[in-house]
Amino acid sequence: MENTLAFPAGRPRDFVAIGRLCIDLNANEINRPMEETMTFTKYVGGSPANICIGMSRLGHRAAFIGKIADDQMGRFIRSYLHDNGIDTAGVTTDRTGAVTGLAFTEIKSPEDCSILMYRDNAADLLLAPEEVDEGLIAESKALLVSGTALAKSPSREAVLLALRYARKHGTKVVFDIDYRPYTWTSPEETAVYYHLAAEKSDIIIGTREEFDMLERFDGNAAHSDEVTAAQWFGCHAELVIIKHGKDGSIAYARDGGSHRGAIFPAKIVKTFGAGDSYAAGFLHGLMQGWSVARSMEYGSAAASIVISSHSCSDAMPTAEQVDAYIETSQHA
Amino acid sequence: MENTLAFPAGRPRDFVAIGRLCIDLNANEINRPMEETMTFTKYVGGSPANICIGMSRLGHRAAFIGKIADDQMGRFIRSYLHDNGIDTAGVTTDRTGAVTGLAFTEIKSPEDCSILMYRDNAADLLLAPEEVDEGLIAESKALLVSGTALAKSPSREAVLLALRYARKHGTKVVFDIDYRPYTWTSPEETAVYYHLAAEKSDIIIGTREEFDMLERFDGNAAHSDEVTAAQWFGCHAELVIIKHGKDGSIAYARDGGSHRGAIFPAKIVKTFGAGDSYAAGFLHGLMQGWSVARSMEYGSAAASIVISSHSCSDAMPTAEQVDAYIETSQHA
Amino acid sequence: MENTLAFPAGRPRDFVAIGRLCIDLNANEINRPMEETMTFTKYVGGSPANICIGMSRLGHRAAFIGKIADDQMGRFIRSYLHDNGIDTAGVTTDRTGAVTGLAFTEIKSPEDCSILMYRDNAADLLLAPEEVDEGLIAESKALLVSGTALAKSPSREAVLLALRYARKHGTKVVFDIDYRPYTWTSPEETAVYYHLAAEKSDIIIGTREEFDMLERFDGNAAHSDEVTAAQWFGCHAELVIIKHGKDGSIAYARDGGSHRGAIFPAKIVKTFGAGDSYAAGFLHGLMQGWSVARSMEYGSAAASIVISSHSCSDAMPTAEQVDAYIETSQHA
Amino acid sequence: MENTLAFPAGRPRDFVAIGRLCIDLNANEINRPMEETMTFTKYVGGSPANICIGMSRLGHRAAFIGKIADDQMGRFIRSYLHDNGIDTAGVTTDRTGAVTGLAFTEIKSPEDCSILMYRDNAADLLLAPEEVDEGLIAESKALLVSGTALAKSPSREAVLLALRYARKHGTKVVFDIDYRPYTWTSPEETAVYYHLAAEKSDIIIGTREEFDMLERFDGNAAHSDEVTAAQWFGCHAELVIIKHGKDGSIAYARDGGSHRGAIFPAKIVKTFGAGDSYAAGFLHGLMQGWSVARSMEYGSAAASIVISSHSCSDAMPTAEQVDAYIETSQHA
């Protein structure tokens, strides 16, 4: 199964992400309920932020389009992105008193992790369409859209406009469904907007459950991966990746091929961030022109590195780290 | 300029409209400010309701998809539609205490008319996507979408889903932009959703100002009708009608043709309802297989009848009335 | 039972009311469901507005503190009050796009009347505390507070501040409970604010059901009028009037006396406005120094006049009309 | 200046507090901007919670009336209160998905401390009037009301009802103004509700700025402490304490006396919690029957202990600690 995806050549930027920027507060004392955790460590968080950091660590020229609160947390986010080599010119600052979204992690065991979210009045959801920089999208090879940014206006309209700009300029759209029930009003609303985003995307990544959400009004009662993939090839999609947790992922290509990728063994600390590092590693591979299979393997290795660490964003690996991990695993 | 629009054949229904159902309260004492108007007469109102009533009067099998309040006004609307031969199975009743939208008309002079709107907590904007009957759309030749129904959730999502159903089943989509600033949060939000609807439409009807609203992020600084039309021919549009008030309308066809239609002389009472009766008359012509020019003339005649009457919905003419009006005008 | 209520002497104004200003749209075709009513006549409405108009018609120097929409309905209200001799300097105009509250009346029969209310985004509920003119209250003998104005912020705070000003200046407070479920969040919320207003009132007027609402957290499980009255005599109340519909009203005085007033026979058109005209007639009597009994009779006569008319505000009688009515009734 | 305050005798409980329960996240790395703080320690917070914990540590039988989120933070709060000997039967659990209020502390220097608040959708503000346990108030000697609980409905109504219950049962009301701009809609709204609470209070504690807020509609342009105190002695107040920061506090008694208390020297870590520990120490003294002066000194000593510690709630001292502190200070 070849990688037939042709990213536009000769652009000054490889990657731009749009959506959530927030703070993770990770439990320092783990393997216990959060009630008994007394201290937390602060990290930049949010799925598109993690992927963007991952891409930058892997050597890509990356930028972000988003909105931060006018507070200490917001300023920390901007400077962390900047320190990681990400262009933050497209990150605007809220002036209405919105706050930074928070995610407290609870790690009862490697298999029993949960998140306590603070999403009320979150600054990232206030990104407005007129704040989306068309130029940043036009000069990038790929735009990553995170589904949570569609959960509420005006961020929803900002993303819908970003999708339009990407199609207008031939920028490849990567849609990471990233469904989280917070903020959405109803599953029906979710289905409508996920569908609109998927219609305009070149690569769609999600779990089986996320695709079910998106297909709420489409039939596919059997939850067939093939039916799912076929639907989007009728629009703009070239690759559809459906994740099945511990059973690995399946990639479908427009030309009919499919590939099932396995996961690497890892000493799991927590499962958070696995999907984000997978996405960064996979996209890195595609941008290198590697086969879909090799790109998936690279994503899996990156995911294994992150889930064996305490953080998500801060643990995103460099290419050297992923290469070393793959080599070590092959000799184990 | 031929009518190349092929409405799907063999369907049990000609026409289904989705969107606003409200009450017009028309001033009985006119040619004065509303402060001095003491009595009002009640009519069914709302642009898509008017067009649907017009289509039914012109002999088409019509249905409506919408939501009414659980009150006397809502019940009046349902029974008026029913009495006019419109299928109301797709009209649901709100149970949350929403009210019926109102429009008080002020007629200071035939040239100086305005509307005082009550749109807070309006039942029609509570139509939810899961309440949209796919079957009604699948069995109709055309779906009329009114832009005001995109102004607020969940009606917005209901319309976006209806558009998807229409494209899935090959039902022709007629998009009447019908911009009204009430309810919308910002012009940017309006632009995003109007654009999404226009992308999925076969026929788009609006004033020059309405197209400018829709094209906010698209360039076209010169407000060129040709540029406007061309943009939509790149999507699904086959006909784009741009209205220029007293200067008549211009229709552009995908094949490159265009036709400028004139307006009929009329003894104007008020200008309300002109666009709705025009739309009904024009669509009637297209469905008869008439040329675009003849259809536009028919729409203009229907419009002239309505603006010389006190009401909108109640004045929607039958085919006999329009024919008679055209004949009389030609001999005048 | 004497009238021991000492209104402050030597003030330039007799009466100021605070609260709801709205529009009644009264069915012209009556004795049928509203679905079949086709025309409506416009009147100024709202309980405190009606009482204020009544007081002015009965010869008192009256003023109003309230807020109107910046539209034709708002301007009609201001000019109608002004034309009825009421000082409107305390009536401010909303600039946020709020609308005028509406009340459509349905008169199925004299015994079966109902109201369809439009209270969303109503301008009268936007009266803010800083807009309450302390001077108007200081220079008036009595302040009438309508309970519906407590239903929502900031009107709620405006009324609470007006009550404080009245107590500070020795202006007698008349509290007309006027409970309407629209707008209130819960019966518990209603009970809390009604209680706060009653604590600061000199005269409290309400139906048995309204006093039950107010006493939700106070015991009085037997719904005893005596227990009700006694509670408020422990605060500032001097007169408590409990209305029992067709069974007439009972007035309790702080000194222990009570009087049961009867209602006049009337050819009833509708029951709306009975309470408002009763309140105006009763207060007129008290201000004349009449006994409580005579004041109640005068209120009843005024009520009978209004319920035999089509409107509320517009039917508020002059002293001559009430005198004539009483005389006619006594000879009948 | 004697302590003439007669707390009701023979009650099974000394103290019940109503209002905010939240989480403090205190910077572990201090003397720097929060942007550079990487870890935070979790404590129970909220002014009335701190005072209640302080009272319990000082040996009083204490209870709390409030509302917690149905999450890990809420459960931590309940168990911490319980472990500190506080009765939590009056603490209800939200079921609507509200979150626990958060306060991140920033300690740039002992003199430059600030708080980043998360108050959107906070569970404590959802306490409803019907959830206020009249019995708990009836059986306590004193009720502490924190002003922030008046900032939003339904907590606002819950507090207003609690005040009514306290007056009904002769429970002494201590009103800690505790003004924080978050959540309040306007200074005018604040002034109205603070005034209503102060009218029903026996002891009122606040800074000069807080009393100015409360007196917004009352004149006192000179910000005179004497005028402030006199106003409340006209209602129910027996003691009014006005805090002037580093200049110490002044207590005014209804009988005309006043006492200025000094502050203890302390090695300040941060200023948070000073007012809460002061309040606990001062009330402890009053309940012991000590003079106002001695009670104020005791409050100051308790405050000094807290500001030299990292936390607020967790640093609330026992009587032994305060006694030792006073003794050490006197010999220093």
C-alpha cells in the first residue's frame, strides 16, 4: 500500500494546527484516586497542541492558529510553543476574561486513567473566523483540524472557515476527530459538524467509536470500517485511519488498499497522549514520502514513547528518539 | 437562455420547504407610524411559509418541515397550512415553552415599510436535526431552504442535515438567502453558514447585498454579479438569481447564459412579500419546464399581486390570478 | 375599622409606581379561542401601569419608574402615559435591543380568559438600580411595587433599592404581589424575593394563592389569613388585603381589626384588570382618608367598571364614573 | 470596650458557615510569576471554609452548609471537612455537572500575591434555598455568611433564606463581606445584596473598600468609619469591624465604644488567608466572652500564623498554637 498523497511542494511551512490550547495538570502521586493526589505538575495540553509540538520536535516547520486567555496560563502556553520552535503569530489573546481550559489527570493504574476537565468559558473556543490567518494556511503543506474545536461557536465557524481556506489553496487537511463529550450540546449536533469537516478532509483519523458518532445520520448500522472509508473517498479523502485501541489501527486508501498496523510493546504509565504522538509520527512518515505501513509503525513507536512518560506534550519525541526506540524494540 | 434544470421525475411530491413559521401582525391603519396604529390583523408569515403557500396555490403538492409553539399561534399556523393543502406531518410542536415568532408591520408609505420582529425564544429555531424527516426530502422534487433558519442552533444543524439529505437523494436545493440581522451573532458567522448552504444548492436566490454577506471571506471586492455566479457554478449551482430591487433581477445559468428580468408595474401597498411570491412564481415556471425568462416574468407578476395586497401569505395568487394579471398588464 | 394609615403630608406627588410596562393585544372577536381571533387592538398594559393610570384618572399626581424598548411600542407607551397626566421622567429607554413585553388576551367566555405572554428579552426587566430616581420616591406619598418586577435581574435589584429608598424617606410602600409564573426560575426563588419585599411594605395586597407562594418557607400550613396578616404586622405592614376572588376580599389592620368587602355585580366581558382597578380605587379611598370599608367598596366599584369593558388601562375610570356606578348600583 | 454580645445559650452547636467551598492550588515554587511555577499543591479553600476549619481547630462544634461538585475535588473537600471535625450533613452534592471552583495562587513576593480564579459553573453557587437546613441554623449559636455566596443565583437566595432563618431563631449572624469581583454582574448589584445581608447581621466584618462597595447608594462620601458603623447599629448590628490592612482594624460597638487593634509582626510568606484566620480567632474570643480588644488580639495572632505558612485552610491554628504564638511574641 503506497503513499500516494502529494503534499503541495515548495511551501515555506510544513504544518499548521488549529484548535485547542490548554493546560494539563498531571498528578504527581499516581496509581491512586485523584482525591489522594496532593500535587500536580503543569504542562501545555490539548490534542492539536500536542501534535504540533510533536511535529516540531520531529523537525517540521510548524505553526498554530488558536486563542489563549489573557492570564499566566495563556502566557505560559505561548512561550512554551515558541520555545519549541512553533510560530505563534496565529495565536490571538482573548480580552473578554475567558480562562485557560484545564485537564487534571487521574491515574489509578495504567489501565484506569481519567480526566477532570475545566472547559467552561475556555479561551480556545473563542477563536473567531476573522482571526483565522488565511496566509498561514496557504503557505503550509498540511492543516491539522481537531474535532473538539468544532464543539462551540465561534471556534466552530473559525474551523469551518479554515477548512475552506485549505481547500481553496490545496493545503492537505488532516482531520483528527478527537471527540470529547464536554461542550457539545448533543450527539446530533456533533454528527452534523464532524460530517462537514470530514467532507473537506484529505486524511481522517479516529477511533471506531468516533466514526460511529460522525455517521449517526448515515446508516452503516454494522459499523463497517470499509463502509466508513468508502463514504469519505466519495468526498476528498485519500486516507482514512480507524483506530481500534489495543488491536491497532487500520488505514484505508482511496485506491482500495488497506493496512493494519500493530502497536509496540511499552511500559505504560498512562494512556493519555498516545493518539497525539501517533498522529505526529504518522504524519511525519507521510511527509517523508514513506509507505503508509512504515508511517504507521513510526506513529506507533512515537505513541509508545509518550505513554511510558509522565506528560504528553513534554514527552513528544524527536526523530532520534523514535529511531532509537524502533531499533531497540526490533532487537528486544 | 434555456431551462436545463432537470427536477427528478416520478416523485410523489413537488416541493418541501424548511425553516421559519411565524405570525405577521399587519397594521390595519396604514400610511402612518406604528405608534398610531391601533389594530393589527393576524396572518401566517415567514419567508419559507409564504413560498410554500404560494407553491400550493399554484397547484404543487407541497410539504413543510418546521417547528411551532405549543400555543394558540402555533395551532393557527398548522391549521392554516393544512387548509392550504400543505402536508404538515414534518411540522413538530415544541414542548419547552418557546413562543411563536412575530412580525409587526409598519407601513408609513408604500416606499417606507419596516418590521418589528419578536424572535427571542422562537419555536421555529428549535427544530432539531433528528426531527428532519429524510423521507419527505427524498420524495420531493425540490427542497427550499431559507437562510434565516441557519441563524441559530439547533435549527442551523437541522438545515445543514436537510441539505445533506437533499444531495444524497438528488432533490434539487433552492436556497433563498433571506438575510435578516436578528438572531445572528455576527456577519462573520452568517458568512460561514450561508457559504456552506450555497455550496450544496442548485438554485441560489438573493439580493446583491445578501450575496455580499455570503462572500465576506471570498474577495469579489467589486461586487460583480458574474464573479458571484461563477463561484457557485464551481459547486453544485445551476442557476444563480441576483435581485437588484427596482432594477429587476438577473439570472445566471451554469452554461454561461444570463437573463435580466423586469418588474411589473403595480399599485404598491407595501413591499413585504414581494420576494416570496417572486420565488414561488419563478419556481413554478421552472417546474413547468418554461424558459428562465418566462419563469422570471411569472415570478414578477406574482410579486406584483402580493405587493398590492394587505397580507403576504394570504395574498399568494393562484395560477389563474397570475395568468389574468399578466394578460391585463400586457393589454394595459 | 378605621383607616389609621398616615400618608406623609406636604409632598408634591401622590403616587409613584415601579415595574412592568407592556402592551396588551386584546382580541377583537371574543368568546372564541384565540386561534379564531383574527384582529387585535393595542393598549398599554402591565399591572403597575394600569394602577398608575387608574390613580391619575382618579385625580392623583402620579409618576412611573420603569424601562421601555427603543421601538414603536415603547414610544406608544411613553406617550400614552404622558397623555394620561403621568410624569414619565423616571421611565428610561433601553438601548440593548430589548423588546416590549406583550400580552395577547384570549376571551373564550367571561369565565374562561387567558393570556399568551411574550416576556423574553422584555425591556421592563432591564431597569437597573442606578436608574431608580430616589428623588421621585422621596417626593411621593406612596410607592407601588409590582411583584413581577422582582422576577429577574436587574429589575429585581432596582425594586429592592426602590424599597430601601421608600423606607428611608417615609414613603408608604404598597406591595401588589401580582404573581405570574413567567420569568421566575423557581417557586423558591419567588418566595425569597416576595418575602423581602413584604418585609418592607406598609400595605400588602394579594390573593390567597399569592400569599401561599410568599410564605413557602414560613409554615402556615393551614393557609390562615390571620396568620398571614400577623406575620407582616411584625414587620412594617399596617394593612394586609387578601383577595378571595368571587368571595370578595378581607382587609386586616395592624390594630387587630378586619373587614370583608363584597364585590359589585357586573356584566362581565373579561376578568383581566379587575385587580388593578380595585387597587387604584382602594388606594384612592385610603388617600382620601376614608375608612377601609369605604375604600374597599370604591375599589370594587372601579373593578366592576373595568371588567365590563374591552380594555384594562383604557377603561380605568375617573372618580365621576365610579361615583355614578356606585349610585346606580345602590338604586338597582 | 466590653463584649456585650450574648450568643444564645444551651445550643448543641457553636458555629455554622454557609457559602463557598473550593480548591486552592498553591504554587510550590514561589517568589516568581506563575508562568514559571511548574507544580501546585491542592488544599481546601474558600473564605467560609477556612473560617469554619479555623473554628473547629480552636475547639468549636462546627458545621457547614454548601454544595460540592460530584467529582474528585468535591469528594476531597467533603472528606477534609469531615476529618477536621466539621459536620457536613448540610453539604449537598451537585448533579448537574458543575465543577469545583479553583484558586491558583501566584506569589511573586510576600507583598505581591494574586489569585487566578476559576468560578464558571462552580458547584458552590448552585446551593438552592430548599437545600438550606433550617435545623442546623436553629441549633447553632452563630451563622457565618460569606458575601461571595451572594454573587449569583440560586446561592444568593439560599443565603438570603439562611439569614431569615437565623433571625427567626435568634442565631447570631456574622457577615464577612469578602468581596471578589468575579461572578458579580455589576457594583450596583453587589451593593444591593450586601446591604440586604448587612441589615440582618449582628457582626459585620470588612475592609474599608468593602464597606464602600456596600454603601454605594447610601451617601457617606467621606468614607467615614463612624458613619458606616452607625448605619448598621440602626438595624441589628452590635459590632462592626472595619479592616485597614497594615494599619490594623477598628471595632465599633452599638453602645458607642470603639477599639483599634494592631497586627502582630510576622515572617510573611503570603497574605492569603489572613482575614479568614483573623475572623476565626476573633469569633473564638467573642464566644469565650473575652473583651473585644482581647478577641481582636487573638484574631491578629491567628492571622500571623497563617500568613507565615504555605497554605490557608491547612495552616489554621489550634488554640495551643495561638497561645504559644502570643506568648512568644510578647517575650520577643
